Amino acid sequence: MQSLSLIDTFTLKAVRRGPFDIFTDLLNCILTPILFGVITLATSGNYLLGKPFGCNMPSHLNPEWARNEEIACLWKTTYVIPNPDYVLLHREDLPTTVIGYYALMPLTFLMQALIFRAPILILRNFPRKSGLSIKRLINQANQIGNAPDRDGTLHRMITSRLTATLEEHLPFGRTQRTCCFRYGNGSGMSTRYLLIKVLYIFVILSQFPLFSTVLGSNFLYWGAEGLLDLYYGRGPFKSSTLFPLNTLCDVTILGEGMIKARKYPTRCMLLNSRHYELVCFIIWVWLVLLGAINVLSTLYSMFTTMSTNQCEEKVRRWLEPLRNTRRKPIRNDKDVKDFCHNGLGRDGVLVLQCIADKTDILIVKELTDKLFEDYKRIQAARKSENDLNIWLSNEFVSCTSFSNLTLKPYIAAINNQLYVEVEHSKDGGLTFETNEKPLWFAKVIKVAGYRLLCRWIGADLATDSRAKSDFWIHVASNEIHRIGECNPIKKKDYVYRPPAFITLKWKADLMGNIAKHVSDLADADTFSNDFERAKQRTATNKFEKGQRVELLSAQNCIRPARITKIKGRRIQLEVREDEVPAPELEENEIDSQYGADAVYWIDEDSFMLFHVGWASLNKYKLVANQSYVKHAKKIAEAIKEGKKPPYEKIDVKVRTMLGKKKNEKGELKKGMKLELFDPLDQKMKYLHVATIANILKNGYLLIKGDDETEDEVLPLHWTSPYLFPCGYSAQHNLPIIHPELNESLVTDFDWPAYLEKTNAVAAPEHLFAKFNAKEIARKFPIGSRLEAADNNELMKIYPAIVAGVHGRLLLIHYVQYGEDYDQIYDYSSPVQITNLPGAPSVNFKQYAGYYAVGDSKSDMLHYWFVESQNNPATDPVLVWLTGGPGCSGLSALLTEWGPFTANPDGATLSINPYSWNRKASILTLESPAGVGFSYSTSGFPMTGDNKTATENWEALVAFFQEFPQYVNNDFYVTGESYGGIYVPTLVKAIMDRQSQFKINLKGFAIGNGCVSENEGTDSLVQFLYNHGMIDDTKWQQAKSQCCNNDTDDCAWHSASGSFCREFVESSTNSAWNSGLNPYNMYANCINTGNNVPLRFILDYRSRIGKKPNPLELGTVPCIDETAVTTYLNRQDVRKALQVPTSLPAWSICNDEINMFYNREVSDTTPIFQSALQAGMKVMLYNGDVDMACQFLMGQRFSRKLGIPVKQAAKHFTVDGQVGGYHTLYGDSMHFVSVRGAGHMVPTDKPSVAYHIIDSFLYNNPF
């Protein structure tokens, strides 16, 4: 337990007193090895420096033989004599007891020291294997307590990082991974800790046979005898056969005159015997005590670590102080037990105890509390997923049960013998041509609505997991085709290749197996020939994007609305403020879902939709500006007079809205009674008694519920599925509100009596929709699964269950919601950028929203897309990425190249005459998650270069799926500053993933990009000298000492020597703290006090390594962010940009993202070279007075790509003045320096920036 902090993090070099367990490990891994080490040194020193032996040699032998005798006693056989007076008369009388260990004793002690260190060395290797470092966790925990920020931002961020690390390695309900072993239930670390404890017991026990082997006697019994001697007062060292004082040693001597060598038994005195005996006795006592302590410690650790009750008690104790402050009290102990065993596991408890032991218990309490909340959230999500899987495993309502389904005949024909071709990713190490799309055969094994469960042909469930062999795919997906549709013989872009796991099985004869299956499945059952055209028809809709309709709101008034998106039968509508001005809205309507700027989804046949002019035609309340009101009245008058209505191009006409609906033949009269399902009622579980309040034009009726007030009427067409004949509720056992019993619900409403009492007649029953109740019940069996929209939240669709069938009405229960949320639907019911506040009117469309990216789709990247003002259908499409890392691209859109410029008042925008969207459509991504309006739903978004590139690519895929009309347009990646990394890495991601999603990438352009870290340092020093910012004497000295008198390509970044390093550091620092604006060294700066711009803070810290002190700066760099920050934080602007209200205020950069961003790419040369070899156009453009990423870096970087110069630097003019200089390398590598521009070229030189981007995109001369 607690001792893990000592064992697993011995490198902390901090041993402090603690519980019994820590003391045990202190003895094992530190004190015992030290003891044996000291003994080893002492005994070795005695041999080397002292005189351990004293031997009596014959007088006729010289002194050299005496030394030989000592060596013989050390290494040869030594005889133990029975007493000091023993005299040897004959060699045959030599004693039988021998010893030979003297030389081995130091080695034995050294071996003991190493053996006691072995377990700790083994243990310390485990965290490296598991990826979890206890030392790092403890250091992070200490940072939580030492966080200096007052508002707790850094505190919360570090806490989130630490808990995220723990959650990744701890079980948290998973069974596939633990801290150490890749299996188990979260007890891998605690188990290995106990194993180490047991190993120490084994090590201690092994010492006794080891000593016995060396000493030639039973060491265990010898020590026990010594204890008995001490006990009885005999003394343990009076007579010992293991450590004798006097011995006989054999010495072989070949003396002068001797024909052969002779052996001389010589008496020797072992001077250190008593010392050895005392040392070994001390060791024996030490080992016995250490063994006893370890046995007790191991039993104690097993009890505290493996005991369920002990683990639970610790968790309760850690959670207890925070129960009443940050969370509701834990009333059910089951939550704690589940969290302890399935969330933390024994490992989690062990790690938290370790952190508590080394830091502060309050930190552990906070961590435990956060882990507990996260675990509950994750478990809830898993339960939802499990419920959804159960939902998927049950019976589905067949797609053929729904009306207006384009693919109905194809889905109906699907059986277990149907085969399809499916596109898949390029994997398994296969090599394809650049544009080839791999596809393979699959068999349909299950149908669930639009989803098909398929199995790859060649998969074997006996050897392949279902995760590999089976997959779900939408029947209308672009990746599924009928057999033969994409045959490579007909379509060269495709190639037959199985997935990787099948490829590996067939590697012996891959092409033979492919050919066999292509032949065998040529005549297999598949979709019919027109399946591809039918898939395309699923996306058809009677409306078109951009059209205008009239929309009924929840406040029972009509507003004009625009269609902004179309997905199959569903359309997205936007009520625009320029057509519904805020002053004309009632106070309670402005913030409503149906108020100005409302955006939501409904079906194309919704009762809420009407043709333009409907409200004026039927004298219904219309809320719109005067221009629209006049336009609608003209249309209404024309319809009344039978003339051609003066529709505008965007107006939805009568015939589009009504389609084949017919007018009833006058049988319906004002005052007739019927039953109504009110779609504007919040409950939606019952019917109303209703009256026809009025007869309108084109078959429309005004319907009033008899239990409603006089003003609450609903306009419906007489064919509406919301109207029912009198008596329908009683016939089909559906509750209806009794109009005379205070809204009481009844199922046996007496219609005859009510009609007589109100002197009314029922609407003719034959006018209502006919249906076959038995057929509906067959198609929609109770308990079957489907998807249903929520009539109260029209933007959302939920998994649902058919809970009841009442004639042609279905009672729908939403999965994971209570019965109170159930709603009824007619069985035939079918299951946008916006006005920009403060902006002038424009002639182009713009959109904003989010793309969900990342492995779990938890990172939400915000975008703002502006279409080209010229010809969006053919003009290039650009994506823009601002650097930092951690800065928002919206700042560039509103201050640099965008169609608008934020005015100083922070409330309005003005037109930018040099906007790049004059001839190109531009997508601005706020990337990575956490920047600007982008966010993550899974906590603080830890990211780096590679993850950012991947998520940006995913966002591009989502963009082209949302705007498929731009897929074939030329596409370019653009960016600025750290975009020098963002842009090339995204380009590489696009190139590497063309098989997954083809993007028509033509090139990329980077403004003042930091494309190489080392080149940035090297060129900056040269730039500063060229601009007179470095003393010439120092320069000449540095030139000589650091660059061998060659500064053109001097590697200043790797300069060695104290002078060179100090010179480079002081020189580069001067660009940031000398009082000049590093983004434009010639721009005037206005000192704004201590208000240091965040963008400057991030760049300063990146270059200097610390946060800037305003008092040390000559002036605060003048990047005025006020206007754009104020504008983007207006609530109406955030709403127009579809930003959730829960997000914090927008800022130009995110300090935390920058601080923890993983800079994985320091030089982009290989990516540039690959892109140029692939035929792409590339442009680096730099303002020549920028110090942050100066033009010399771009110039030197371009030159070092190794491409020959095709056109030397040549000036170009804009508006009659020299705009800059253009150099062309090869056919497609452009380097442009912009005269007088700083870091943000479009801000400083807007006309020049537009000139160079236009020349680059359209291949015009610079």
C-alpha cells in the first residue's frame, strides 16, 4: 500500500518515516543492501590493505615462499586443527575437516547486497511497461497544491489532467486493461507489489542455504547454536569449526636441489576468524529479524490491499469531506462500492494512497471526488450504450412500414442471400495506385431499419472476431454498391482487395483467392440495376435550399423563414431577423425557439409550413417586416383574383406546398365538431374535442379546441393526420380531454350527448383518412424499435419503442426517458449562415456551426464558412488555420482577409474591399478544440501537431459531406504563423488519406509561417543584425567564434560555448522585450499599461521560456484585440454563429492549449518536398518587417528545399507601387516578400495580400 510510494518511486530520493509497511521496505531495499555493501568493502579492504594471515614457514625457505603460503591458505585447502597445541607428525594424520571460504566471503557479501537490490530493480521496470509513472503522478499532485492562479484555472486544469491519466489506466468498468498487466480487473499493480513482498521473503530465506554452501555447514543451525551459547553464557566464539583461529595449509614447494615438488603442511593463524564469526552472527540475527518483519508486513499488506472492506473504508473516508459541499450526499453505499471495485480497483486505491502519502490528503480527496463524478458519468454513458445495444438487438419496425420511402422496394427485397460490394480503407500494408478505392464483397446477415449488418466474404467466425468480420452500414451509404457496380474493368478508380485481416490469411495466394471470389460472386443475388439511382433519390426533397416559406410558430403566428439545409425529407429552417425585425416581436417571443434567428429541423410535410402569401390570403397573424408584408399581400390578392402571383425566385408556391392535396367539396362547415390531436400541446398523449372555427382558402381550416380559449386556434389542412372523426378516441381506447370537466381525461366521451347540448353536428366521417387498423398493428408491433422526432424539440431524433397502437395513432416511448415523455404519432407521419448582427448586407451566403471530430467525436470544432462572391460553383475553396498554437481563425476573418472588418465600436462590421472571398470560398476552422468557440465534451482537450492534423482532416471530411457541391472544386490549405506547422501537417493528412475520402487538393499557402524551428532562430539573428539591432563589435566576435566567419548559413541554434549561447539568447530576446512590436517592427506602439495581449504572451513564452513582465517591456506590443473580442462576445452574434450559450467568452488565444500543446513537428521540409513532387502549388509569403516569423526564414527555407530557381526575385507592383518581391523555384514553389508588411500581411497590406493570393490561385503573373 503506502509503501508503493517508496518502492515504485525510489528515484524520488525522499525517504520519510511512515507506517509499518514503509519501514519494512526501508529495511529491504535500502538498509540491508547498504549493510552488505559496507561489510563487502570492509572485508575486501582487509585483504588488500591488512594482513589476514600469519604463517610459520620453514627457516630454510625465503620470504617469497611465505607469501605463497598465505595465498595457499587463501585459495587452497585449509585444514582445521582440533586445538592450538596440535602437532602434526605424519601427513597421514592430517585432520579431515577442511575450510576454503576465506576468499569467497567478500564475494558472498557483495552477492547478498545485489540480491537484495534485485526485487526493487524488477519492480521499477513495471511502470515503464504499463505507461503509468507513480513519480509523475505525485509530481502532478504536488502541482495541484502549488498552483499559483487565484481563480483556480490552472488548478482545475492540472486536476483534470491527473484524473484523465488515472482514468486511462484504472479499470473504470473496463476489464481489458489495468495499471500493469493488460488483463485483470484493476489489481495488476497491487498484485505485483505483493509479489515483490513475497519475493523479498524468498530472498531472505535463500541467504541461509547460500551461506551454508559457502561455509560448508548448516548456517541456520549454527546461528541458533550461537544464540543458545549467548543465552547460557557460554559465548558463541570460544570454539568453532567454521571460523578456527589456527589451521594447517598445504604448500607445494620445489626448492633448490629438489628433483620434484614437495608439500609442506604449514601452521597458519587466521587473524580475522573472530571478526568473520561476529559479522556472520550479526548477519544471521539480522536475517532472522528481517524475515520475521517481512512475513508480518506481507500479511499486513495482503490484509489492507486485498481486503474489500479496507479498500471501501478508504474510499468512503476520502469522499466524506466533500459529500455536503460539492455533491449531494451519498445515500446509497452501493455507489461507493461500485466505484471502489469497478472504478478504482485495488490499483486505484493503492495509487491514491501513494499520492496521499507523498502529498496532501486534501488533494487526494479532491481527486477521489472528481474520479467518482467521472465514473458515474461514464457508467451512465455505458448504460445508455448498453441500452442502445439492447434496443438494437430487439425487433425493429421495418422501413417498409413507413410511407414515402424511396428505398422501400430494395429494403423489402433484402434477404440472407443478398451480396453487396463495400468500399473500405486502405490497410494491411497493401499498395494501391493513387486514386484506387479498395472494395470487397460482403453478405447481408441482418436488417435493422436502414442499417444492414454485413459480413466480409472470406471471414471465418472460428478464427476471426466479430469485430473484424461483421460491420453495420447504412443502405443509402455511398460505400455500398450492388455486385458488379464498381467492377474495376468498368470503373478504373476501384480495385478488388479484401480487408487486412483477410489479406493476411490469403497472403500465400492473394491474387488467386481474389480472382476466385470475383468469379464466384459474379452472378450472386444483389440489388437491382437502378439501386444507385434510388440511393440518389433518397436525398431529393420538394424544397430547395435557400427557398422561403411561411412558418407557424408556437405563439400561433406566421413568420417568413428560409430553408438552410436539406437532409432527405427533413429541412432546416431559419427565421431571419432581417425579415422578422426584433421590435415587432413580443417580449416573450424573442427568446423562443420559434423567435427571430431560430434554427431547427422539421419534416417537409409538416403542418407548420405554408406557401408564401398564405397568412395574408387567410388573414392570419403575420409577423414580418413591411417589405415582406407588402410582398405577401400582393401574392394573396393575385390568388384571390385568379391572376398569376408575383412570386420571387426564392418563394415557395401554392402548388409546391399542396402537391396532390385536393380541396374538399364543401362538406365541411364552420361549427362542425371533430377530434383533434394538437401538435402544439406539450403533452401530446391525448386528443381534444374541437370545432371548425373557420373555413380558409385552398382546403385549410381553422381548428379550435373546445377546452381552449377563443384565441387559440390552429390552421390545418383538411387532409391533416391530426384531425379525427367524432368517436375515434373511444373506438381506439385513447384518452380525450373532456371540455366540461376541468381538462379531465376520459376514454368514453359521450359524443351524442355533447353534440345535442352544443347544438352542433359532427364532421362527416368519410372525409377523414381511411386506414387498416390490423395492418398498422402488424407493421408496428408493440415493443418494436424505431427512431422518432420529439415534437417539443424538432431538432432532435431519439431511439424509441412502440408502446401502444390506437388505430392509426402510435404511442411512442423514448428510450431512457420516463413514461411522462411518451407522445402519440400518426403512423404515416414523417417521423440556415443566418443574419449576422451589425453586418452590412452582402450578396453571398455564409454558414457557421460545429463538426464533431476525434476518436469519440467529443471534440467540437467551430467553423465559419463564407461562399465566394464571384461563382461559388467553380471558384476554389480554401480552409484557413491561424497559429499560436491556440489562437482563433475568427480573428483573421474579422481583421485580415475576411469579407468583414470589425469596427472600433465592437458592435458593427464594415465591408473589406480586399476580401479573399471575392473569388474564393473560405472555411475558417477554430482549431484545435479549446480554441475560440471550439470545445471538447470530454474535459480539457490535450492535443498536439499530429492530433490537430487528424481532427482538421476529419472536419474537412464533414465539411464536404455537408457541402457536397464543393467536392470537385480546387481546394487549398492556408494559414498563418504556427500555421507553418498546421498547414503542412494537414496537407500530409489529406495526402495520406485520399483513399478514405478524396479531396481535390491543389496546394497550400502560408503567411509568415514558422515552418522550421531551427531556421527561425538562425534567420532571426541575421535579421536583427541587418536591421541594426545587434552591436557590430559583438557581431564580428560572434561571426568569428560561432560561425567560422560565415553567417549566411550559420547554425546559431546549435552554437556551442558560453559566449555564443549568450549572444544568441540575448539577440533573440531583444526581438521581444526591446520595446519594438515583434509583429511589425516599424509600426507605432501605444503603451496600454499592463494589458499585455494574450497572443503576445503566448509567443513570448514560446521564444523566451517565461511569461512576460510588463514592467520589463519597453512598450506593450500593440495588437488591439478589443473590437473583435467585443463583437464576437455579443449574445446575438454568438447565436448567429450557433455557439452554445454554455461556452465561456471568446478570446483570441487559449493560454492553456498553448501551454500543454505537444509540438511534435519542428521542421516541415519533408512535407513540402512530398507535396511539390506530387505536383501541388505552394506559396510562402512573408511581410518583411515581421520579427516573429521573419521573411529570411521563409527565404532560406525555400532555398534549402533543393529546387532550382526558375525565376529570380523580381519586384511586382500593386496600385502603382512596389508591393514586394516574388521568387519562383521550379514550376510551383513561390516565395513572396511583401514590402512594409508585418506578421499579419492582409492587415498591413490588404491590397497586396489580395493580389498575391489571387495570382497564386488563378496562376496569374505576380
